[in-house]
Amino acid sequence: MLQQIQHLVINYRKFTKDINLKERKNLLKNRQDAAKALSEILPMQKLKLQEWKFVAVSKGGLELASYIKAKLENEIEFLFSEPILAPHNEECEVARVTEGEEIVINENLVSAFEIKYDYIYGEAHRKHEEKILSYIYQYRKGRAFPSVKDEVVLLVDEGSESGLKFMTALKAILAQKPKAVYIAVPVIPNDVLELLEPFCDDIFFLHDIEDYVETALYYEELPRVDEEKIERILGEKR
């Protein structure tokens, strides 16, 4: 299964940046609204009794997880990752690397742009050294990501354009042999949902969207999560 995740074939979805505001599809008000709706479909009692571990895969996912967790004593972690972009194209993510240096590659894009694997692995190492390690020291005070062996993990994000964040997280988490892995995400493309389903035990979602454009379009408001909030959430007694 992990080898399948290594080299992904993801349908390339062209993201339209210049979208008329009238075409915005506000399905959710904000992350708090999304968390409330997800809490209604998540098995909250089971989540509490089995002590599921929340693992956010983005800053927005971390805030969303904190709202779902609310007053529960479940632990929240942030699995850091960074995109690897196509040469000369800062909007095209062709791969992603996690803090454990697990890499997931979009084979379609790498082939289409004739990108060499040396570039991918070189960029992955650079992003890990320059970006990810700084996040670990800033937000976790240098503490390594804890083991999830034999634990139940809930991966959380506010949305998913390509699925790469979830796939890199799944690769990292599954390597530790957890008891089970679930995903919670308010909005998700149809094709990404189908892509992720074989690799986890279940996916809890609110809206699966056929012509998915960009996550922010499905929220009335989706403000940036500042550093102080990240530090506060990760620093709370767990």
C-alpha cells in the first residue's frame, strides 16, 4: 500500500484564479461552522472513548480540529509538510514532502513537465531542511512527531484540492502501523475522495464536489491562521 502511495497518478485539475465573486459557492460559513457540521456525522462518543488522535495536515486543518475537539481531552498534532513546485511554475504542486521526508509524487505532472526525479528529491531535501525543521522548532520546540503505533488517527483538513496533503500524511502515518486511520474534511473533490478511500478506514465529509475549484470558494470566510493561534493550540494541555 505504501508503495502505491509513493507514485501517485492524480488527475490534473486546472485551478481558476480569476473567478467572478458571484460564482462563489458558499457551502459553509467558516471553520467553526464546518466543525459543528462534522461533529454531527463523526462518532464523537467512540472518538472520545477510544482516544482518537487528531492529526492536522494544514494550518486551517489545525484550527478546524481544535473546534471539533472542543472540550475533549484528545490529543492534537500537526504533521508538517511542504509542496514541491514545478520548475518555473510556483502555482503547480508536483509532489509533497513530510517532516519524516516521506514523498508523494504526482506522476502525471512530473511526466507532463518532464521533471527529473533528481529535482524532486533535491527540492524535498531543501524544503525539509529550510522549512519543515523550522516549523518543528517553532511550533513543537524541536519535539519529534509522536508515534501513533496501535492508535486510532483522525486526519483533518479544511478541504483538499489535489489530495497530496492527505496522501503524504497517510504515507507517514500508515508506516507507523496505527490501529485505524480516518479522515475528516468538510469539502472534497469527487476524484480525490475516490483516490483516498482505499488507503483509510473511512472518510467523514460534508460535500463531495464534482467540479472542485479552490477550497476558499466554499467558505464565506476562511481567514489565515496566525502563528500565535497555532502555538496556542499545540501548546494546550493534552
